Amino acid sequence: MVNKIDHYKILLVLGVVLLVYPLKAGAQSTTNSKSDVLIRSLFDSSLMEGQSWPLLTALCKEVGHRLTGSEGAAKAVMMTRKQMLGMGYDSVWLQPVQVPVWKRGAPERARLLISSIGQGRIKKEDQVDLAVLALGGSVATPIEGIRAEVLEVGSLEELKNLPNDRVQGKLVFINQKMDARYINTFESYSHCASIRVQGAVEAAQKGAKAVLVRSLTLSIDSFPHTGMMVYRDSIPRIPAAAVSTAHAEYMHKQWQLGKKLEVELVLHCANQPDTLSYNVVGQINGSQYPDRFITLGGHLDSWDVGEGAHDDGAGCVHSMEAARLLMACGYKPRHSIRTILYMNEENGMRGAQAYARLARENQETHLASIESDRGGFSPREFHVEADSQRIADLQPMLGALSDYGIHRIRKGGSGADVAQMRDQCALLMGFVPESQRYFDYHHARTDVLESVNRRELELGSAALAALLYLLDRE
């Protein structure tokens, strides 16, 4: 039996517990509530009065494509510098970087000549003009062009296994499709991008005259997709171009029918001496830790076809607008936040390498480096390059992000530019939007403003602003 004194003690303890618990719960609720309100404000501001669409419109329509070393790239540097100065960054500067210069020259020409062999003679049947684009970095053909018999292969591995005499003097057509089974189309891309990058090297060392690769897209259309390729100093440099998927399908059908195929190819491209360009960097000073940095960036250069809207105009706009949204909502970051618009991601990585080198020389502390280079589509997740414990520590952020369509923070590649900081930054992150349509436009003439959905672009900017806020509050 409990006596009166013990009874009063129990009531007193229960009273204290009941009094304290709501206070603690209330304090936690207030903290969460403040975060929720701030993130809601970021999305409201982006969707109702954001600058994402005007920024991308100016970049696409007033500048257009921005191949490294071109007039468009130089104009984009000055435009984005001016835009960031007007946004209220504490400082904006240009970081010099020497970049390669490649020019496409006059439009490419390619013609498929189809013949059949029967009764000891060759019968010419048809000729078709092919939709092609020289690959970035390719050498030109002779002025008069080249003409060569076509040899189709389904992969680099198949090409490597052929005897040299089968390849000698041929135009190698590498007809490897992007594998449609991968739900994330970037996985499809990564499994066959080597045909574009390494195709010329593998064909040339077996004596081929030129290489034609199937465009890297899941769509069947008439738009060829360009992109970076490489040479090796010890191997002859042969012309390299991409052919549209529609024409790749047509060539394959004729090949299967046993027809003799030849291609006449004329490319006017040329590599020129390096020139001076710039990264564009804007900084919001941290209120508590000004010497610790969180960076967010995209690449300012693009290929010389289309307008570089998704690749990577959207990423540049995301990066500028995310920082602006924080300032517009009155948030004062604890750490310094940098927006970096890298130059030369497409054909050299010189801008990202220069930034990483300068950060190392200055002994700067980078807490996180984030990249947006997957288009202006709806936010889906964030990929992380970090140890498993660090990734686990990030999972509570999903509580604040899931209402906005972001449901996963998981291990994965961050991005080509921020990857240059791998040895200097413990946390690399990549913004991952919906991927199904990206390769319809990637490196093609179709990558224009009209291919971007305004609302999806604005959601991406807000999602990245929210990520900056959550990382800053850690």
C-alpha cells in the first residue's frame, strides 16, 4: 500500500514529466516547423515569382549554343556574371581557364550508296542522304571527302575481335543501341557511350578510314546527336561522326538484306589552339563559418547545335536561382555558399579542374559540392558519393523533401564537374530529375528552350535551394 507521502511524490514526478515532455516536444516541433515553413517558402517563391524561366530564356534565346572557345561561350560568361551581380551575391568573379577550341565548320554531308551483287555484277539500287553530325574533336575529311565500304558492328567488343583485314579501308558503322531495359536512362547511356568516345581509336588501329556511330538516344528520329570523342597519339586520327537513329535503322536493314553499302562523307571540322575563357563564380558569405563552403554548379558550355537548354542551361539556372531563392526568403546561411558555372565540361573538363586546383592551393574547406547536369525535368532524388554512414546521416532530410517529389537520397554518381573535387570534399552530390526524356534532346538540335517545361524547371531550382538549406543547417 502506498502511503500519502509516496502518493504525493508520484504525483509530483508525473507532473514534472508531463510538464517537461510537451515543452521538449514543442521545441522539436517548432524547429521542424521552421524548416518546413522555409522550404515551403522556397517552393512558393520559385513557382509563383521565380526567375528560372527568364534566366533560361535569356541564355537560350539571347546567347544560344555555347561551345567552349566560341563567341557564344564568351557572351554567356558576361551575361551570367551580370545576372548574378544583380541577384545580390556578396561577390561575383571570373576564374580564368585555358580551354580547347574545336570548330565544326560548314555543315556535314553524308550519302549512303546501296548496291546489290548478283550474277557476277554489281547493281546500283539507291542512294540516301544521311543525317549526321561530326563528333566533337573529330578531324576533317579531305576537302573532297572520303568514300568507303561500310562494315557494320554491334559493339566495340565485336570490332575488337575482328581481324584487321576485315576492317582495313572500311568505314566502320557501330550500331549499338541504348539498352531500353534500364529504368534510369543514364544507365543505358553509360553502358554504350564508349562507342562514341573510343570508336575512332578502335576502328583506326585496325586500318579503318572513318567511323560512324549510332546516335545515343532511345528515340528513333532524324536528329543526330554529337558529343565528345578522343584520339590516341600513337594511332592515326580518322574522321568520326554520329548518324541519326532513323538512318541507323535503315542502314542496318539494308545490311541484313546483304546489300553492299558505301558512304560518302564530308566533314569540315578542325581543332584550333587553346584560348582564354572563364568559370563564373558567385558567393554568399556565411554568417558563422565564412571559410567553409557548400557549392552548387552546372556547366555553362554546350555543344554547338540546339541551344543547350537541358544540357546544361537548366543546371546553370538551377544553381543561380537556388541561391537567389534563399536570399529572397531572407535566409542567412551559416556557411558560405558558392554558385559555380563551369566552362568546358563537354570537351575537356578544364573549368572544373581549374576550380579544384585553386581550392587546393588556397587550402579551402569544402563541406559539400553539388552538381545539376541532368536536365530541367521534375525532381526525383539526389545521388551521393560518400561513405555509407554519411549517406545514412542524410536520410532524415527526406522528411522535408518527400512532399516535393524527392523520395530517395542514395549512393550514385554526382557529376563530371564536382567529381574533380573528389579528393578534397567528403560529400559530392548530384541532382537527379526524371530521366525518361533527357536523351531525346541530349547533344542534339532539339535541345532548345521549347523542350523545357517551365514548372519542372522551377521545381528543380526550389529542390536544390531546399538541399542547400538543409546541408547548411546540419
